Amino acid sequence: MVKTVYIYTFGCQMNVHDSEKMLGVLQKEGYSQTDNLHQADLIIFNTCSIRQKAEQKFYSELGRIKPYKKKRPEIRIAVAGCIAQHEGKNIFKRAPHVDFIFGPQNIHKLKELAAGKTVPVAIEDNPDIAIRDLPVKRKGSIKAWVTIMYGCNNFCSYCIVPFTRGRERSRPSENIYSEVKELAGKGYREITLLGQNVNSYNSDIDFPGLLRKLNRVGGIERIRFVTSHPRDLSDGLIHAVSGLSKVCEHIHLPMQSGSNNILRLMKRGYTYDDYTHKISSLREKVPGISITSDIITGFPGETEDDHLLTIKALKEIEFDGIFAFKFSPRPGTKAAGMKGHLRDDMKSKRLSEILEVQDDITTKKNKSLEGTTQEILVEGESETDKEKLTGRTRTNKIVNIPKIDIVKGKLINVEIIRGRQHSLEGRPVEK
Ligand code: 5AD
Ligand code: SF4
């Protein structure tokens, strides 16, 4: 009989892709995916612990399914991802309706765990993670995530990731190359290389070398990567982005703060000047590149002056977009134990000031594209408006166009007729 699995995914792209790996493993065991929670034989929560809010969301969802388990005691409930890794068997105390727990380094054990054939907690370090590839059941058919490295060695003082995902481990380039070739054969057109800090990819070749190797795969039209660490962004990488035809003109380069004091407390390993030098070099060598960033507001000890330096930085740099977050103390990290924690209302105030400044910049940048011609990869119907098709520019901006006879997965040229804050509107033009 076919068994069904329902997966809740919280958090980053890494988790979204880990869920695809879980589905890959389970499909081999005869499971199919359902989007109806009530029909599932197995429910997996793939959790995120980057900020407290993400954790709270998970615990409230976990509480909500308690009555299902009472009604149908045969359903199995699993907790995966970063909270599973951090909390381990403590989760059973808090939620006795959970059947098993496994961390991001133990997805390969899902087969045994789901069958109830092993101890119900798998959170040990897995040094083989980069050489032991798992089957993947991908959600889309045009764009695919491809993991190139696991873990992070940086220990930025606020961040829980090095504790949940372990040390950096790079996949051999041949394994990545074969996966990308296979994806091209299946009709995928775009790949996004995933790693916590892709610039420190280091196996038989380095990251620019990997980009050169993947740029040769026929059928793949676009290559993206996330996330880059400003300290490790090398001239070699800038050269690769500028010279390789398939590598898209977009970089996500988390700045976190515009104040050198705060950057030091965060243990980021660069100053604001170092950061802006890299931005200048990127913009000089890769004309038209779009640059996005992450900002944390209200880090412990952040003064009004530090905050104003971040606002000044946003105005000077003019990012194409940012993700901004209120600092959230994470148990076990250095920053959680630092002096000078700010009140939540202060963090909120600073966050809204930052977003307000950036919103104007983003809109201005998008408006400046009106009248230009951009290449987009058609991804299908827009989720918000079924009358429109949607795609992204090489610079990763969303463009909506009227619905016409265009097949999904095609590259087309569009003229941008309107730039808005979150997306662009376009119309197809001849190549
Ligand atoms: N509090 C707030 N934001 C955080 N991030 C990471 N850890 C924290 C934290 N403790 C943000 C950083 C990072 C992004 C993925 O999440 O900006 O770049
Ligand atoms: Fe966290 Fe810093 Fe590693 Fe990014 S580079 S995952 S912020 S420790």
C-alpha cells in the first residue's frame, strides 16, 4: 500500500532543499507526498532555529497537530532540521506526541527512522555528508537547488548555524558536475548552488573553478549561488562572475551592519571599508550587477550612532534589496551572553527605519529599469495573478508579463514597462 508523507518546511533555501532530499529518500521507500495533513501517514516538521520567531511558529504548529495524533495514533510525527539538532531528545519532553527526531546531517537515516527500525533520535555529526549523495525529489521542473557544501566554520557571534549544521564540508566537484548534467538532461534550465558560505568551497577545485566547470554544462542557461561571505569574496570570484556567460549578475552579500564596532562584535572579519571596496570592484567588473544583503538591527551594544551608520551605509551603497531582522538571542551563541541587549521596541523602531530607507531605494532602482529590455526565464503562472506569467531577470528581479503562448522554461526578452517595489511589469519583445 502507498504511504503518504506531509512535510512542513520552515526557514531558508537549505531547508527547502533538505525537504526535497527527505522526499527523495522516502519515495524510494514507497511514500508519496500529500498536501493534505489529514491523510498523511507520516508528518515531518523541517524546522529552523535562526531566530526565536521561527522556533515559536514551529512549536505552535506542533501543538496544533496533537489532536490528530489522538484521533489517529498510527500516524508518525517527526521533527527534523535545526531545532531537532539543537534540542535533541528534549523535544520528546515538551511534545510526547513526537515519534522521532533527526538533524540536518542525518537525512540518510530517514529510511530506518520512518520504518521504526532504529533509535528515534539521529543528531550525530556526519563527516561523510559531502560524499554520500542522497536521492532528491524536486518540486519544480525549471529551476533546481544543488548543494555544494554543508555547514559553516565562521561562528559569527549571533549565529546558531555552525552549531546545527556542523563544520564546512565541500562536495567533490565531480559529484556536483554529474548532478547538474543530469538536471540539464531532465530539462532544468537554472541551478542555484547552495552553501552557507559558498566562497570557501574547497574540494579538488575552488569555487571559481567550480563555476567554470559548471558553466560548460549544455542545457543549463543560468547559474546562481547563495550565500557569499564578504570576507571570502575573492577577485577570482568577481572575475568568474564577470567572465562566465551563464553565471548571473546577482550577488547576495550579507553586510549585517554599517558600523565597524558592531561588525567586530559580530566577528564578521571585515570593516565597512573592506565591504564597500568589494562592492565597488563588483560594480566595476560586472556592470549592472544587482546586490542584495542582510541586516541585523539591535545587536547587543548597538548605539544610536551605530544604527545611523547602517542607515548611512544603505544610502551610500544602494542595495537592490535587503532582508532585515531584529537581533534574536540564540542560546549557546556568544552574542546571547553579551552586555547591552536592547529592548524589543527599540529593535522594532530601528528595523522599521531601516526598511523605510531601503524601500525607497528598492523602488527607485526598479523604476530605473523602466524602458530597458531584460531577459527573463519563464517560470509559469504568477502565484498572485493567474492572468499573468512570471519569471526572473538575470539580476533576480521578478517580472510579471501578460499571459501569452509561451512555454515554461523559455528565455524571452521583455521590455520593462513598470518598476514597483516588489516586482517589475513587462511585455515580451522580439529577441
Ligand atoms: N538574529 C537575527 N538575525 C539573524 N541572522 C542570523 N542569526 C540571527 C540572529 N540571531 C540573520 C543574518 C543572516 C540571515 C540568514 O539571518 O542576517 O545573514
Ligand atoms: Fe551564520 Fe556567519 Fe556562518 Fe552565515 S557565515 S551561517 S551568519 S556563522
